[in-house]
Amino acid sequence: MPSKLTRSAILLLACAAIVPAAGCAGKKAKTDTAYIARDVNTLYALAKETLDKRQYEDAAKLFDEVERQHPYSTWARRAQLMSAFSYYLAEKYPEAVSSAQRFLTIHPGNKDAPYAHYLIAMSYYQQISDVTRDQSVTAQAQQAFGELIRRYPDSRYASDARLKQDLINDHLAGKQMEIGRYYQRSGKWLAASLRFREVVENFQTTNHTPEALERLVECYLALGVPQEAQKAAAVLGRNYPGSEWYHRAYALISKHMPRAATQG
């Protein structure tokens, strides 16, 4: 997962196109968000200045204030997206998602809609936890990146979305493997085999597939269905003939089905 500094640099570059030139604020104002009527130029400039100082959450609240005080201005539309961006940098991911979704609800056909979708997906992506924890947010990230790719396949964000989806699939496959290995250690061979089959059938492009096939061989032999074990080993041999997992599967088949191994 990219470092915070790298993410910030990428997103700042992406967001530069939507930041308008603004006049400097006349007087230096505090960055609290108590209602103080300000003209839109002054308020937006203050929000941008606060963002430049890396006071991200304060900046987000000031961009929210632009929308609140001047809801029908051109700046309000820009402020919505800048609010989402600022919340993202502050690692306030639910708030970033909410701001970006509000932007899309009000301006679904705006030229910056792909970026709003990207912010939503990245906000979920940054919350992905290790495979020992609940993966609901991982599924949300996968869905959000998929929506971005479906709606804007040629956008500047689509290629990164596809890369992130590959990483997410590998993560989800890892979760299935972790659960399958747990069931296997507990002697729950059928439950384990279902998890490994999930990896083979739905995450076949990930690097977990060879291990999943070998563990299917183990499960099927333990369940007393050697023909299924032989089929899994054959798939493993065709696709990963030089892998450690194939050699382990072949050794198992040779031990339990010596005639089949000789014929293979």
C-alpha cells in the first residue's frame, strides 16, 4: 500500500486541475468554522491556504463552509470536491466518502466525477485491514474501483483502479486461504475445501492459486475422493508444473494413488 507522502503527492497532482486561482485573503483569519460571513473569494482562499499548510481537517471544514455560505456559487462545487480531498489527506475516510458522494449526487455529469469516484475508492482502500480481520471494507473498495472502471474506463484513474483491484483480489484470496487453513488444521476438510475452491474459481489470477490447488488435493484425499484429488493435481501440473506446490501434490498422489501418479 503506498505511503502517505506518496499518496498525498499523487492526489495533490491530480487535484491541481480543480483548484482555481484565488486572491489572497485580505486579513489573516482563524481556521475555526464558527459561522462568520465571508465573501466567497476570501473564504475559499483561506481554505486553500489552510490546505497548503497541511492542516487538512481544518481545511476540509473551511471548504464545507464555502458550500454552506455560498451554495449556489461556482466555488461551492469546487469546494465540495476539495473538502473530500482534504478529509482524505486527514485520514478522515468516512467524511471523505460522504463529501465525494455528495458531489456526485449534485453533479453526476461533472468533468471531475471520475476523480470523485477515485477518492471514494481510495478512501475505502486505505482502510483495508490484514487478512485476520473483517474484510467488508475490502469488498467496498473493490466495488468502488469497479464502478470507476465501468463508468470511466478511459479516465486517467482507470489504470490505477485496475491495479488496485488486482491487489484487492489477492487480499481477498488471502483471506479465504487463511480461513481454509484454519478449517484444515481443525480437521474440517469439507469446509476447508470450499474455501480453497473459492480461491481457484474466483481468484484464479492471484498468487494463492497454486497453494489452493495443492490444499484441495490434501482435502480430497482426506475426504476419501481421490479422483477429485487427482483432478486438482492435474490442473496444478498443467498450470504450475515447476512449483513447490505441484511437487507436494505429486508426492501425495504418488503415496495415496501410486498407479495414477505413474500414469500421470
